[in-house]
Amino acid sequence: MDLLPERLELPDGDFVDLCWTRNTSGPVIAVFHGLEGSISSPYANSIMTAIQNRGWRGVFMHFRGCSNEFNRLDRNYHSGDTVDIAYLIKTLSQRFPETPVAAVGYSLGGNALLKYLGEYPQLNSLSAAVAVSVPFLLNVGAERLNQGFSKVYQRHLIGRLKKKMKAKYRQRKAPISLDKVDSLNTFRLFDNQITAPLHGFRDVDDYYDRSSSRQYLKYINTPTLILHALDDPFMTSAAIPEDNELSEKVCLELSDKGGHVGFIDGKYPWRANNWLEQRIPGFLTHYLD
């Protein structure tokens, strides 16, 4: 997909890289990716294409350090990081004051988006939002990823995180000790030794407690759709919020199948149907068109 790049300078002197669809009019949809995702992630290309085909404008935001270039500051990004999301949405509202703006978040990006909506229920300017495959309770997700076949996903993701950390600090002094980084083979270990101290948390439990989105759902004042599959290998049913934890603006749709950011169906593998390409724009259109 042919996209237009933009570098957004942040108030703290850092930056995030954006990718825009080529439509020049219509509502604006901000898209936030999952852990170690990028515009190259299959779901990213899929939703950006669907947004463009609707005649809307899509803007995909890479979290810090996720656009094949290291960010300037020592801090990176994490599951509860709402600062850059808030700044992008504020920027979009200022650029397009008469245009509806919505947001879509996947996995980590969905968790951060829901947390942002709950933190700023009256101040955010979004017309609607969608969150997909959200790790509502980070401690539960970390436990699940250390069990059974889910360890395959854990090994892959942590391997990428460790490789990136070592490369970033190969020619600059690290603010935290990386001596034992190679031995950090679970999310809980990695988040306790790297993520938490790097981003100002006391320890891994403090990080998980403060960054999990489930506690914020009851405060959301923006029409919001949450899509979650019961067979998500990143999560167990214990993390799924109860109805009484949701504000009246939040709709939680649970599917028996769908995996993690999957939701692919169809009779034949070579003619698979990406259900998210239909459901997400279908929900947003009620608030944008």
C-alpha cells in the first residue's frame, strides 16, 4: 500500500513516525499497533486499506523506536503509555477542527487506547474508538504467555525486544543495567528488569497494576467497541471484564474464535475473509459519516 510518511516531533524532544493514506478529505482514523508491530504488520496494512477504501483518511502511528529507527530518548514505549496517543489525537484535532477523528488500537495499542479513553473521558476529542485483542490485565497476559504453546509467541517477542535493546545501547550508555538481559526469557522478568525501571515504575507489579486497561473501562465516555476472541493465546478468560465494569458507552463483543488479532474466516484458505476489515469500519461509520 502506498502511504505518505510524516515525522511527528513530540514535546519532550523525541519523535514518532506516522504513515498516512493518500485520501485528502473525510474523517481521520488513527491506528495504534501491538507490541513490536509496525506498518508492515499484516493487520496494519489490512485496516489502512479498509480505511482508504471507505474514503476516510488513515494515520498509522509507530510507537517510539518501532519504525526501524531508534528514538532519541532512553525511554521507549509500553502497554500503558498514553502520552503519545494523547499528543497525536490533540494534533489531529487542531489540524482538522471540523473533521471527526476516531481511533483503532490492536493488542498493546488497544490497551493503551482504552486506558487513554478512561483517563481523559471528558477531554479527548474522539468521535469513536475500536480496540482489538486487548490484554486487559497485564499480569494475566504475562502468565498466559508463559504456558503451553503460547511460549512460542513469548520467545519470539522477547527475542525481538532484547535484540532491539542491545542494539540501541551498543553505542550509547544505557540508563539501566543490561548485564543480564540475555537471561530474561519471560515477560515478567523482562518487564521487571527493563520495562519498569526504564519508564519510572517501581517494579513489574507496579507497571502491570497501573498500566492495565480493565480498571479504566467504566470511565470511558466515547462510543467504543472492544473485539476479543475467547481462544486468544495471549490471554485467558479471567482477564475479560464483566458487564458491570463497562461504561454505557462501551460495547464488548466476544467471539469463540479469532485468536490474537486474527478473526479470519472463509470457506477456502486462498480466499480468506478478514472480518475486522468489515466490522471496524462498520462500527465507526455510525459516528463518522
